Amino acid sequence: MGSGPAKYQSAYEIIGPVMVGPSSSHTAGAVRIGNIARQLLNKNPIYVKFSLMGSFAETYQGHGTDLALLAGVLGLSTMDDGIPNAKKIAEENGLQYEFTKRVHGSYHPNTVLVELTGGARTVKVLASSLGGGKVEVQEFDEYPFKFSGERPTLVIRHSNQKGVIAELSDILYQKGINIARMANERSKINGAAVCEIDNIIEDTFLSLLKREIPIIDEIVLVQTK
């Protein structure tokens, strides 16, 4: 799936929401990255490791990026008053966390790898904060997916068999749901797909998709908050 420059509709989107910290790139974007990781985990998190790159690594404590990332993983939104108390809230919820730095490579300067564990499940989300609160996931569990979460986004794990994308597209069409973008990646035995849609859907629709397409192992709905 291709990606282009971030699109802004107004000056407010460039400035970003008013919240903790001096920069929406380091705060609002960081909250949304953490929140996307939590939605992809689809369980209550018990441990998270943040590997920070570029300017995130250089200024994360002074700019409140650490609080913002934690707040997102805890399920808080960008406008939540609890963001400055994220470390206390993490302790109260039994969430263990650590922050490390890693080599930046060729990624955007505000990039972080979030490794989030809940129960027996761990997800890895590599994402960048682009400015004005906008974010872009670069990789999910090492699949090279790019999506922002601004539209409702279906993230699907499936058995590597023929027909899953065709069946999914057909059901969405039948239900009047418009596909904005779709991408599919395969490993030797499994696959994953990301499908951005234009419609708000209910959780019951996810259950319907799993019933209708048995080779879907898991389907999660993601949208930034």
C-alpha cells in the first residue's frame, strides 16, 4: 500500500490539539501511537517496551513523550486530563514499562517501536508522529503496513489460503461498506491484511466477518482517538 505526504485540512491540524508538553508531535501523536498499539493488542496490557528513535529518543522526558505514549497504551485519548499522571495510572493498573533508545535508521525523526504484551499475546508496532497529532504506522508485527488510523481500519490475521481478500471485499460490498485502501502481506503459513474503510461499523460486524470467513483468525478495528 502506497503512502504519500500527510494531508492537512486546516491550520489547526498542523498546530495540533492543546495538551501536555510543548509539541503535538511529541504528545498528541505519541498518545495516538500508544492507543493504536493497545487496540491492536485487543487485550489489557501488562508490559510495554518503547524503543525510541531520533528526536523522540533525545527529548522524550522533557517533552512529555514518555507520559503520552504510556497514556495511549492505557487507553487514554489526546484530550484526557489523566495524561500528566500516566505513570501513576500505569502503576495502579499493574502495567510495567520501560523506555530504551535504538538506532534511528531511515525512519521519520519522531519514531518509536512499541512492544506491547497482554496475557499470552504480544504485538509490535513501529510508528511515526508526523506533526499536528497525525501518525503513521510503518510496521505491524514486522509486516510492512502503513496506515494512520484516521479512518476506521480493519486489521486482519488470516491463514495463508486463496480467496480471503476476495471474500472480504465481497462481504463489505454487500453490506454497503466502501473500501478506501487495502493491503495484504503473507508469510509462509499466515497472512495479514489492513483495510481502511469509509464507514463506522459495530463490533457485531467483526463477529459476522469471522463467521462468514472461517480462515480469518483475528480481526480488530482500529481508529485514532
